[in-house]
Amino acid sequence: MKIYNTLTRKKEEFVPLEPGKVRMYVCGPTVYNLIHIGNARPMIFFDTVRRYFEYRNYKVNYVSNFTDVDDKIIKKAQEEGVDASVISERYIAECRRDMEGMNVMPATTTPLATQEIDGMIEMISTLIEKGFAYEVDGTVYYRVRKFADYGKLSGKNLDDLRSGNRTLLVTGEEQKEDPMDFVLWKPKKEGEPYWESPWGQGRPGWHIECSVMSKKYLGEQIDIHGGGEDLIFPHHENEIAQSEAASGKEFSHYWMHNAFLNIDNKKMSKSLGNFFTVRDISEKYDLQVLRFFMLSAHYRSPLNFSAELMEAAKNGLDRIVTAVRRVEELDAKAAPGELDPQTKEAVDALVHKFVDAMDDDFNTADGIAALFELVKLANTTVTEESNAACTAYFREKMQTLCQVLGIITTVSEEMLDEEIEALIEERQAARKAKNFARADEIRDQLAEKGILLKDTREGVKWSRA
């Protein structure tokens, strides 16, 4: 299996730190609004990476965080006159709902930045002790020039950055030793959330969060760190500087970054009126279509979003799902028999083609092409006369490849108890956040599935109609 490593700028054979196990960290969203379709691309892609590793019998420890303290969250909270936690809790719930719609599996661990402050203070203290950080009037800065390898991920040179692009410099230059030094801890401002620290009341900088959460849940060294290419600099560059200075070890062996998403060949922006949330898309399409669309291109290729391409994705997905369900129906009533060796060989060849594509830097586009070939073979080979050995073999292989890609092919007839409980919990959170529209929407959603809710003094009781 080969992975394109942003750090070395070439494809490398994947060799895990521990045989049979994968430690993977992917930067999650800052939760101050509904996630947009640009956020969706890394969520869908790295979920597929995780699924493929599991298909290849690796045990995956997958960590993806929520940044729940940030200037944008605080600004929105102040606008609404609520605590910052109200905003973050609301949009974490909304994000989970969108992720469920895209069939993104919950990470092994989903840490919240606000719950890991002690670890951040500890790492910052270590960096100060080692001479990589310094404090000025309650602000702690990272001493960038002290870290000899700074720029190794992005390929950026500190002197070029300083002279060539002033916009990259962090504010507060007058108190820094070097304009390129970045913030690890900042003092509190009036009306903002804060925590006690050796440097006074304040909150962490953004970059330190991921270094600490990765270390806590995966260890000082990890196999894969992922995210959008917009995070290469400065976020991931700064993570390397922090983590490696603190531990003295290589932080992540492989760095993977997905390319940008454009809208009708233009960069997505609110000012251009081409800004779409995942929720916007869900009003026009099943989010499975969005997932299939995202995987239809190689993750390192820029992806153009348009109505025409979404329609094409919808039609392609329908072809696959229809074929799988047809085979499932034929399998349910097929008579016993033996599997024809030539048929098995033809199916296996296409499964190997899929595996070869995914082994080559997770080439989902070529993987989907192999799946389409399998669909075509199923449509021409599996008939009313096919025996159970034939129908079952096609069904199992098609379902398995769909599962790797996160494509749902089965219709759920009845909600599981845990799904009901999760929706009720989300409804309670929505009501607490005074998001009554969402609370009513959940009640209606459950009612459609035959689940009746009753609000009592002891809490919410539910029953099946």
C-alpha cells in the first residue's frame, strides 16, 4: 500500500509504527456554524481511508477533534448573548447530524479542545522549559527559529515569509522576539471564556490543541496526520514544531492532505454567493450523493462542484445501489448450486482491481470505476436462473466494496434503540439551545419511523407505534 506523503512529496510504502495497527489524527471543524461542503471533503475522504484500512484488517485508532473554543465561536456567542459553550454544543450536534447523513462513522475518539486544557498547559510548560517558548505579559509565544526543521512540511523559508508576505505574520509583533513566532497561550479579554494557567487567566492558541489531543489519544508518534491542504501552513507546520520540540521524536510518519473544492470552477465564498452548507445540499440530494461525488475524484485533485456533476453522481450512485438491491432480491430466492469457476475468476479480478486502486494512494476514482465494472458484470451475469452460490458471491463482493466506500445499499426497516436514544439526546440539546425548529424536526423524523415521544417529569419516554 502506497501513500503520498506531503512531508517527502512522494508516494511511500505504508509501514505502520506497530504491525497491524494504524494511529490516525485528522483535524476536525471549528464549531461556530453549520459545516460547509468544503469541510465535508476531508470528513468523507478520511472516513474512507479508515474504512479501507479496516477492510485490510488493520486495527484503526482514529481521532478527530472538535475545536470548541475560538474567536469565531466567541463572536457568535456575544452576538446571541449566550455562553460560548451553547454555540459549540449546538453546532457539534448539527455537525454530527450531517456526518451521519454522509455515513461518516464516528471517530474512535472525538476530543473537545476545552476538555484538554490541562494537557495544553503541560505541553506549553515543557516547551518553555526546553527554550522553545517564552512568555510576555501573559502571552506565550513559540520561538520558531529555535526549531531547526521549521518549514519542512510546507517547504516555506522563514526569511522569505518574513520579507515576502507580511499578511502571514501574527499580530502583536512589538512584544515578540521574532515576527514569525506564533501564540501558544493568550490572556483573557473581557467577556471571553478563560482558564487558569501559570501565565495568568487565558486560553490556548489554536495550534497547540491538536498537538496535545493527538499525543493524549494516540501517543507521541502517529502513523498518519490528515486534513485539507489549507492546513499545511501554518497549522500543521506549527503542530510539527510544537510536538517534535516537546517530545524530541518524529511526530507523524505520513502527512496526507486533500485538495480544495471549487464551486462552478470558482473558490467558494459567501461574497460570491456560492457558499453551500452540507444542510443546503441535503435539501436537494440524499447526502449519499454528496459522498459519492466527493469520492469520484482523487483526493489530491481539486474537485469542482456543480449541479451537473451532482446529477451525474446521483445517476451513478443509483446504478450501483439498484444493481446491489437487484442481486440481493435474486439471492433471496435463488436455488442451491455451485459457483462457476469462470464467474468467480471474473469477479475476483475486479475486486483485485479495486484493491489495486485503493492501495495506490487511496485512488477512490479508479476504485469506483472497478465497482462500476462489477455492477456491469452483475447486470449481465446474475439472472432469475442463477444459483445461490453465484448470487451470494456477487452480493457479498458488491456489498463489501460499497461498505469500504461508505455507500449504503440496504434499506433500514426499523430504527435501532441506540439510534432513537441518540436522536432524543440531540433533541434535548436542541431544546436547551432554544433551537426549537431542530427539536420539532427530530420529533417529526421519529414519528415518521413510528417512534412516539412523551415528555414527562422523569425525562423523555418513547414507544413504537
